[in-house]
Amino acid sequence: MSLIRRRAALEWVVLCALSVALAGLLSFTNIAVRADNLAYDAISRSQRAAADDEIVIVAIDNRSLAAIGRWPWPRSVHARALDIMAAAKPKAVVYDVLFVEPATPAADDEALGAAMDHGVPVFLPMVLEVPGPDGQPYAALPPIPPLARTMAGSGHVMARPDDDGVMRHISPGEIHGGRCWLHLTQVVHDAITGQRAGCADDNPRLLIPYRGPAGHHRTISFASLAQGEVPPAFLKDKIVLVGAVAAGLGDQYATPMQSREDLMSGVEINANILAGIMRGDMRREAGAGWTMAFACVPLTLLWLGFLLLRPRGNLLLSAALIILIFATSALLLQQADLWLPPAAAAVPILILLPIWGWRRLAAASRYLIEELGRLNEEPGGLGNEAAPVSSGDRIELQMNLLGNAVSRMRALKHFIEESHASLPDATVVTNPDGQIALANDRAHDLFEGCTLRRAEGDALILFDALSKCIAEGGDAIAAIVRRAAEGSTQEQECEIVLDDGRAMLFRLKPGFDPDGRVAFFISRFTDITELRTASRQRDQMLQFLTHDMRAPQASILALLKKPLDAATGKRIEGHARQTLELADNFVQLARAETRQYDVAILDLRDIATEAADQLWDQAEARGIRIALETGDDEILVRGNAPLLMRAAANLIGNAIKYNAQATEVHVSVDALEGQARLSVQDHGRGMSDEELSRLYTRFTRFGETGTDGVGLGLVFVRTVAENHGGAIHCTSTPGEGSCFTLTLPQIME
């Protein structure tokens, strides 16, 4: 990665330098002038302004030619027009018609000169040719002397369109032959305002601030003026420009305000120039240095964006910068009459953006091929070799390598998911932020069993909710989760007990990435209920062996040391029977817990009847009558006959054992809602709630200390009932007796 970063940094520096060099080239040369002209024209068309009310054009149009005659007109026509305009008292008349050759007859020139001397300043154009004929640097043709004597001033009307034929620039003053030659409009401005404009040594060219397209200025026909149709108030205190607009007369030029097919006459162009000079809003063009500086600002932002932003961000940044460049040029043109060419700033962005994207894609492609190639050479996650890759062109090679990698990753992902799902414990894998990445079915069952949502989302929140469903160890698991969230990298574990009685061993183990940082956590909930139960049973067994089993044997050994009379023999026999009963109970319980039964369809009434018969003598010995109520209909169940017989006998035997003498034990068999029921009711001492809670605990005995039994009978009954899909229930009232009910699934005929 360090080599890739160095290569990217080198490319960034090189391309950045190239973009600056390109901006300089575009700023100091005319390579981008056509693009700048297109931008200028579009911006100019969007910034139209109202025509100058001080300027009126008298147009020598087609109507005038039709009314007065073919061009050129006699100079007497122009004299009469000047007389009419003089009567209206305009501020000035700019007669944009060349009078550089004498007329025939010469009296017409004198008459025209006299008409120009009626108190209204009249300005005439002159011819300025650069270069002049016969190798001269220039040639100047002023108006003829009769007119020159009475005119207010004269200036050149030389027009130089740009290379694309569009009239955008004008030079108010030019130096040729050591003399300053002013444009006609500049002469008019100086005469009206009393200012004197000079010529700069570098002959600066200004941009013409066009107000609108052709016909935008107020215009009247020369024929209307000659025929007296124009009221004097229309021309009073106005600057009147007279010039040809008819097709075939005078010069016609393309302007930024319209298409190349729609041309503007020279007189209207001069009207726009004069309006710009009079208002002081002639447009200046920024120098190459300022253009270069302007281009460097967005380029700097662009290259910083290439370092800091994503590709989408760079694309949006580039679009925003280009819009900002053109908006800045338009704003400066409108507000400051300054044209700042945008191409030098925009073109490098348009060129360098795809180049930078190409270099980034090339670097990414090279990196992918190298890494995927190394991955393809490594053995798979399960030790299998990668499929061979055909080497076509670079794109095909990259696609083949990527396809191989994706296939192997999918296989590995499937293997991980299957392995995770097959784990015997509830397992949750989270990222360092606590978000659950993997959770097997047992984890979902664990959390849903605690009435929580599935193992999804934020594990910290889920574990916090789980702690409220924990009967024991909630604080311990919360402390482990908290330490992991605080950055602990140690494996931790604790034991918890859920509300439903299940015991769990919670383990939290961090996993690390190749750099040694914590990448994930594995949380496991191992069900140790059976282990804890077995441990308790082992402790109970050890207690039983050390006390209950040892006591009868010790008594037998002690009695054997005495003379063997009848009483001693009877006592030895009692201790031996107690030991055999204990061993028999253990064997029967172990058999019940195996769950490997030979089952058959049985009538629960027969089971109850035979169990009662087995205990009839024992009941008679205590004066207890067994009342059996089984009904007339069969009550069928599926089960193991010896085990069910032993379970029924245990219930009836306990009733006889704990019942008062000379009373009754009631045994009944019935069915209710698909459940076969065997109930045994005694009239003994009954049990308290505390005793009922310990009723099915191994080696638990109630009543007098001398009561026979080892405390395994009811454990056996519950085990048999549950393994047959049934249950055992007990209701008891102290001093009144107890009722045990064995329920089993009934088989319906």
C-alpha cells in the first residue's frame, strides 16, 4: 500500500503541474480564444440593457432609397436633411457617410458645408487605412475642405472584426505615423463633454457593450425625416447618427448579440460604441496575468478535492467549479465591465478530471490484479486449490481473477455460516461496535425464549435486556459486556441462571485482525443445566452413600457381633431389605431415565387395578381400605407397562405410607380433554407450600424420621410421566391430605 500511495502522490504532483502549465498556456496564448469568444457571446446575450434614450439613428433604409432614389444621393439631399435636423436643435449630428471626394457640381459641397454651419455640431467620418497603399504604414483621407471647414470634428470609423468575423472590439484611439487618430465616437464624446482623450502607446482595444441585437436603438427612416414626418421634439437635445442600414449599403457585421446570419449595420454599431463611451461602461479585458491567477484558484480547489474527496464528490466539485468560473466571469462583466476569460480556468478542469479518474482506475485495476493474483495462488480456506485463470486482455484477466475470488469467498462464507449454525451452543458474533454480524439458530431461540427480539442489531442493548431475564448472574454478564465495550481484550466468562431454571455458561472471547486490533467478539451461551444437575445428583449420591447406604450395612455388621437370636435376625433382615429397596429404586430410576422403552397400547384402568392389588396386603396391615374407581370405558395410553405399573404403585404406596390408620385411599381413573388421568387421594398429614416446592427433589422425605423410603419414588414417577409425554401434579392441604394426578396422552379409538 505504501508503494501505491507513493505512486498516487507522484501522479498527483505531475498532473497538478501539468494543469497549471495548461492554464498558463491558455492564458498567455490565443489557443482558447474561440472558446472564450463563445462564452462572451452567450453571456452578452443574457445581459441585454435598455437602449440609450439620448441616441437616435436616422437610417438610410430601403424605404428611403425607394422614396429619394438610388444611392449615392445628391449632397443637396443631405443638406436639406441637416437643415431639418438643425431646426429641431439636437445636441449633435454624427453623419456616418463618407464625404472624401468632391461632388459634381462643386456648389453642392458648398451648400452642404453651409448646412453644417447652422449652430448644431456635425461630425463626419474619415478614411484611415492601415497599412496604406504602396507600402505606406497608413493612409488618411479626411472630409473634403468645404465640409472640413464647418464640421465640428472628424474621426476614423475603421472596424476590425475578430478572427471569427464577429465585431467585439474597438480602439478609441490609435497611433500611426506618430499621430493620434481617434475613433469618430470618441471625438463626439470629447466635443460634447469637453474632455480630451489621448492615445495609449499600446493602442488598447475595448469590448463594445452592446445593448441588444440589431434594431434595439430608436430608429427613424431618412425618408420620414426628409418628408417632415418627424416632430422636432423627437430630435431635440439628442445625439443623431445618420447612416446606411439598407442591404448593399455600408458595412454589415456579425455581433455577439445575434447569430452570424443576422448582421448589424455600422451606424448601429457606432451607436452602441458611443453609448458605451458616453456612459463610461466600455468593457476592458483582463490581462494574461490576471487570467492565469483566476485559473489557479479553482485548480487549487480541484486538486485538494482529488486528495480529500471520493470520486462522486470530485465530480460534483468539478461541476460546481465550472459553474462558479462562468458565473464569476458573467458577474464581473455585468458589474465591473471587466471580461475575465473563463476558458483558461475551465478547460484544464474538463481535461484533467477524466485523466485523474483514468489514472485512479488504472491504479485500482493494477492493485486488484496484483492482489487477486496473489490470492489466487494461495490455497483456499478449506485447503482446496484455486481454479486456473485464463490470461486474456487486462480486463478479462481482472474479471477472471475476481470471479475466482468471489467464488472462493462465497464457499468460505457458506462454510463459516454452516459451521456457525451447527455449533451446539447459542453463539453470537459481533463487530467491535457491538453490531451483531452472525447469530445461529440456537442464539435466536435463546433470546426469543426470553421474550426478547431475535439476535439482531445492537448486541449491547440486547444483552442489557437479557440481564433482566436472568435469575442469577445478571450483574456478572453486564460487567463482562461493559468491560468489552471499554476495550478489554481478555477472554471472560461467568455462570448465569435464567428465569426458567436453565443454567448457562457465558463466554466472551475477542478475535483479532492481522494487525493485532480487535476485529470481532464471539459470545457463547453453553447450556450447563444437565451438568449442574448431574453435579448436584453426584453430591446427593455421595451424601446418600455415606449415610443412607452405609447406615444399614454398619447396623448389620454391628448386629452380627451379637448372639443371633430371633429378634436380632429380624432386625438384620429389616436392614438388608432396606438396602435392597434402595438399590432397587436406583435401578428402576436409572431404567426410567434411559428413555429406551418397549411400548404398547395399554388400558390405564388395568394399570391402576394391578397396582392396587399389589399393595392390598400392605393397606390391610394398616387398616386402610383402597377405594378403586375406574369406570366402564377403556382409557388407552401408549407406554411401557412395568414402568407405568411401578409409577402407579409408588403413588398408591406413598398414600398408604403417609395416610392415617383406618382410613381410605381413593384411586380413580378417568379422561379429560384427550388426557388420561390416574388420581390417588389420601387423608394424611398433607404438605406445606415449602414442602411442595421440594417434592420432586432426590432423596427428599417428609414426615416422621422413621418413615420408610429413600426419597426417590416421586422422582421416578415424574421421570416416567415426562418420558411418556405426560406430567405429575399434586395438590395438598396441611392436616387434610394430598392428591397426586398422573396425566398421560390418551389414545382415541
